[in-house]
Amino acid sequence: MHPNQLQPYLQRLSIAQLNPMQRAFLKAAAENQDLLLQSPTGSGKTLAFLLGLLSQLPKAPTPKVWAMIITPSRELALQITQVFRQLKTG
């Protein structure tokens, strides 16, 4: 995802810029299909993961399922849902 495309999402979250881990993840996500992201709690992994996912989804709405997120816990599912809703992707 081009940095200019990120600005509306970052503004909705009141984030001035991505941190180094998030930038590195997005660069790697553009080049690879399978990634493993390890970083300390509170480092912004959820946002990095969701922005990487958004960059791979079609721009126009389609009736197909393009992504399924499976989490090991309800707590993580709720966290991902909350951040995704804050992005207001439509």
C-alpha cells in the first residue's frame, strides 16, 4: 500500500506515522505471501497486519469472501475487530 493511501486510515486512528516495525511489515507484505510477525505487546502488530491485509483486498465491493481472520482467542478477535472498525474501510 502506498504511503499516501495510508494517510486517511492513520488520521482516523490519530496516528502521525507508522513505526519502523509497521513500515517493515508492509514492505515485506508487498513482496511475500506468507509472513510471521513477532513484536512486543503494544507495538502495533494489529494495525500492521490489517493494513497489509487491506492492501491485498479488491478495491470494489464483491460478493466473494476475500479474507478470513482466525484467532486463537476471543480477546484477540475483539481487538482486531475494534481496530478494523476504527479504520472505517467500508
